[in-house]
Amino acid sequence: MEPHVHKIGIPAIITLLISIGMKLIMSNYFKKVSIKINSPALLASSIDSRNDVCISATALVGVGCGLFGYAQMDDIAATLISFWIIYSGYKIGVQNIDYLMGRQPETSIMEEIKREACAVAGVVGIHDVRAHYVGNYIHVEIHISLDQGLTLTKAHTIGKNVQRAVESLESIHKAFVHIDPTEMTHDCKVSTP
């Protein structure tokens, strides 16, 4: 074994071991926080840190094998790492594309939004309920039907109550409420568009 290879290899191994330890801590921390606040961005950071652990471990094998005279293992390790990075990037992109493109939330969330709006006193109907993701939060647009005999002040108060009720749901960031007057006075009904 050549002395210069040994001098380069030992610091590289120490650096990789420190990197593995730090990235493991970061991955676990990001994962815990992402679950707590329901953040796809932090979950992606957790996965990225976990991938860094795998990459550093692969590099460690390559450097270690190089120290023992198997220099071609370093090239093989580098090739494996490049494929792993491509695969991981693709997987994270696929998991988060819906959030980035503003897709509609799951049916259960849409039904929960409608239930909350209908439960507000004074609401006699709801229709044209639309929602979409903005990052990991949801923006909602909802039309409510109110008795046309209500004063403007009372109608506004009911609209604000609907907004608060919908925004009280955990994943809802903002609700936009449109008020439509109606002659109906019966219990809240959900109209299909």
C-alpha cells in the first residue's frame, strides 16, 4: 500500500463516518417534525438526509476497498451513488407533484369541509365547494346560501362564522366564503354543481 493513499484514505473515512452520524440524526429529526406538522417538505428533507446516509456508506465502502488495493470499487461505488440520486429525486418528485400542482384534497376532507359549513347556524345550503392544495395546506372556496331576509350585518357574521369553522380544520389554511341570498329557510343542503 502506498503511503499517500493511506494519508488520503483515513481522513476520508473519518469524514464519511461523521457525515453518516450527522445525517442519521437529521433524518430522524426531520421525520419526527414532518409528522407533527404534516409537512411534505420536511418529509422530503428527511428522505434526502436518509439517502445521504446510504450515499456516504457506499462511498465509505469504495474508499475502504481502495485502501486495500481494490481501487475499481471506488468507481463502482460512485456509479451506484449516481443511480441512487437519480432514483431518489424521481421518487420525491412523484410523491410531491400533487401538492405542487394544486390537486383537490381527498373526498373525506371535502366532506368534512361541507359538514363544518352546514353546521353553522343560519346556513340553509352550500354549493360550488372547491379546494386545492397550496404546498401542504388547503385553500377552500365555498358558496353558502342564506335567507334573503337577513340584514347585511347578520349575513356577514354568518359568512365569517363559516370561514372560521372551515379554517378550524387542521389542514385548511384559508377559506373564501361567497354569500348567496335565497328564499329557502329549511336545513342546510349540499347542492351539486
